[in-house]
Amino acid sequence: MPKQQLPQERNWYVIHTYSGYEDAVAKNLRQRIEALSMEDKIFNVIVPKEKKIKIKDGKRKIVEEKIYPGYVLVEMIVTDDSWYVVRNTPNVTGFVGAGTIPVPISSKEVEVLKKRMGVEEPQYKIEFQVGDSVKIIDGLFKDFDGKVSEIDEERGKVKVLVNMFGRDTPVELDSLQIKKL
């Protein structure tokens, strides 16, 4: 980076990494900050993650997923030294910004991300309504079609009427086990 006058203020910046190396980059960068005594210029390193609900083997699992794969947030004062420490961390491909000058992200964006990361229990997002025609995509009744008869937002469950042997039979399913037709 060419020697230039940069504002000496603390901001959040986004660094680009090889996808899958975000946690390793964050760990390496934290070690480098300590080893090179940069705590007065580089304050915080975050890999933005959020909890999501997935279905695996018919069971709900809460998994942590990266919000922005391939990116890590760094709170720092950009100087030639601090820029060099971050830029030369293994698997960092660069700062997000124009040319060699890092562009800070707004504090509002950081607050929104922190809120999103801070949610302890993921919310159930049920995008169905009573009466919707659906296809069951997982579980014992996979590939059956039916109609949504009840929705339990609290538990993320949906009752679907499935036609078996000439009559509608209610089946309780996880909302992630169905899709709209």
C-alpha cells in the first residue's frame, strides 16, 4: 500500500478470504495481532455466523452458518502497519474496497449483523398458509401431495391432509419437510 494519509479512526472493514478459511484467518489474525503487538490498532475480528434450523435424518438440527462465506470483519485503525499485518495474514486475499484503500462499512451495517449473529434460537419461518397444496419432500410420506390444514408457528410444525385409501388423513410434519406445489 502506498504511503498516504488515512483517517486515524477506528472503523469496521471487510477482508476477503478463500472460502472455507474464514475461521482459520480469524484465528491466525488474532495470533498475529498479539504477536506483533497491534492491539492498539486492530481491535476485533469477527466471522459473521447465524444459527439456522436444518432437517437431517428426519430430525431438526440447529447449525451455525456463515452469513457471508469468504469474508471476515475487522475493527481497526488503518495505518501502513495495521494494513500490512491484516493483508499478509495467510489466506487473506485483500480488503473490500477500491484499489488498495480499504473502505469501512457503516456502523449501522455492523449493528444489523451483530443483532443477526446474537439470536440464540433461530426463528421458525413458516411460509405456508392453511389450504396451500404441498408436496412432502422428507420422511415417511415423501413424495405424497396434500393440503395444509393447521400451522403451529411455535413448534415449526404443520398438519397436512394426505389422501390415503380414499380419505384425507392428517399427518404432522416439520415445516421443512414440505414444499409448495
